Amino acid sequence: MNVKADSRVGEAVAVLLHPAAPLPRPTRRHLFFDVMLALAFAIVGTDYALDAGVGRSYLLIDGVLRARTGADTWIGAVVPALLATLPLALRRRYPLAVLWVVMAAGLLAPDGEARIIFYSFVIAAYSAIAYSPYRAATLAGLSLALLVLASIGESGVPTVPEEYVSLLVLLPLATAAYGMRTWRARADERQTRMAELEHERATELRRAAEHERARIARELHDVVTHNVSVMVIQAGAARTVLDSAPDQTREALLAIEAGGRAAMTELRHAMGLLTMNTGDDGAASSAPADTAPPPGLDQVEDLVGRVRASGLPVELTVVGRPSAVPVGIDLAAYRVVQEALTNTMKHAQGATAAVTITYEKADLGIEITNTAGTPSARTATGNGHGLLGLRERLDLYGATLHNGPLPDGGYRVAALIPLLPGETT
């Protein structure tokens, strides 16, 4: 039985001492306000204790001055007043402890100090309710505080002098009005902030959508423009030699078929990017199994072969030892070669082209040059977005793109892509 009783007592104590939250940490402004409040109450309380008569050190008894003792001395009057007021400086930091100290002061105070003790009780009780994380201990302390307050003075709760009635009526009204105004101001501020956040979120979503549309447009442009250009050129060549050279016509048709297959492969990759969705766990799911991987530098030789089959002589040179590069850089480098060769086919018929890929430790160099040629009939359909899209794509990796005419009438496109993290050129 004793063990069970001790266990129950321990559980009850644990519940009382269990905090629902960490102790509050008031700001400097709050501490300054509480210190000023405690000092003001201490001064008023001390003055009140002395004026109440308990502060006189002597009494005239039977014609003889006799010294007061115990609570009747000025020390016995002032100490409880200070004990009930000065701890209010820590009412936010240690609210429950302040309440217990004020209760102890109430037990020590003379009956004449009931009024000042009562006011300290009100502030300490409010602080305990508002700031103490020990909810159960606070309720227990408030119950005990009522008993202590009832034992102070003749009635427990002091009467209020008539000259203070108007103050006690106006002060709560002013406090409530100020609190209401502050609450409305904060509510309006929160509403304004929420509107701003909503606007910022909508703006970010719009920017993300625009960025995604631009990325998809660049990808589709690179896929469609090159492969359709090759197919159109091959179809024109097949039409020209259809009757006179059936073998060349067959080769042109095979080149058209190869270009179409390459276009479908790259379009499946682009469509795979569009159909990627988010799983139940919030993570982006992988592309479908039949989605083709993005093209890279390992497919440049096939690209050059298709361009050669269209009638444009291309020389491919690789400098350095080929090494694996990140997927995004690999795709960007492939698109540089693809766009440059597409522009050569459109703007320089009859020219020759050279592709040079340079692998270095820190950089990847891509250079495409072509000799002078004559523009094709499809030149007027270009809008110049290809090179602009390349610049935007390469900017993601801190790369540079230089393009311009050569002195002999040809054209040059060169990109330098850093491979090491943090490297820019």
C-alpha cells in the first residue's frame, strides 16, 4: 500500500511539474517594462505601508513610548511590501515562482497592507495564467492563492477608495480599447502580409510556368528544326533524282527514314519530360519505361552521319580523352552541335563543316565552323530563336557561347562549358 501511495504521489508531482512548453524568454522591452512596473509598485507599496501606521517605530502606551516588535516595526511592514512587489520584475520569465513569492509575502504582511498585497496578487496571478508553462501547478497555485488572499485583512479583498473608482473603471476600458486596436492592426497586417505572400506565390508560379514553357519550346525547337530540315533536304534531293538516279533516290529515302526515326526518338524524350508526374510521396516519379534517354555527345557521330547523308560534308574531330559529363551538360553540348549544323544546312548550301569537341580537365569545348555557301529557300523561315535558346540553356551551367562570321565568308559557333563545380568562364 505504501508503495502504491508513493507511486501515486510521484505521478501527481510529475504532472504538476511537467511543462507544456519551455519557459518564456521576454524581450528587453518587456523586461524594461516589468522592472519599471515593479519599482513603481515597490515605491507605492512602501509608502502605503508606512502611511498605514505600521511603519511607526514607537507607540505611546500608558504615557510611555514603547518600541514596536515583529510585524508592527517598519522592517516588518516594508519587507513584505517589497517582497510582494519587486519580484514582479520577473513575472514573464518565472511567472509561477513570482506567484509563490507574492503568496509568501501575503502570509507575512500585516493586515494593513492587504490592499497593496491584493494588487500584486492580481498581477502575479495574471502573469502565471498567461505565461507559465506549468498548467497543472498554476491551477494548484491559484487555488492556494485564493485561500491566502482570503486570510489577508478582515475581508481578504480590500475596499477601493472613492477617488480611485473612476481610475479603475477608465483604466480597464482604455486597456481593452488599446488591445482591440492593436489586435485589429495586427490582423490587418497579417491579412496584408498574407495577400503579399499569395501574390508572390502566384508570381513565382507564373515565372515557373513561363520558364517551363520556354524550356519545352527550346527542346521542341531543337528536335523539330534539325530533323525536319534534314528530311526536307533529303526529300528535295530525292525528287530531283527520282527518274535519273533511282539508287540515289533510295539513299535519300533511307536518310529521310533515319531522320524521322531520330526525330521520333527525341520527341519521345521531350514528351517524357512533359508526362512526368508527382507520386503519392511528393517526389517526382521517373519517366515511363518506353521514354528514350536524352541525346548526348556519344550520339554526335550519328548526328554527323545523318547530316553527311543530307549532302553536307562534315568533319568530326575529338581532342582529348572522352569522359563522362553530367546529363544536362551532355545534352546542352549535343544541342550546340545540332543547332550549328542545322543552321549550316539552311544558310550555307554547298559549304563544308567541321565539328571539334575538346575534352579538358576543367572544361568542355565545342566548336563548329563552316565555309561560305548559299542560303537555302527555307532561310527566311528562321526566327533566330535557336541560338538564343542555346545561350539560355548554357547559362544554366555558367558556359559561354560565341558565334559570328569568319573572314572567308564562313561562320563559327563555339561554346566553352565548365565541368568542375563552381567554375565559370
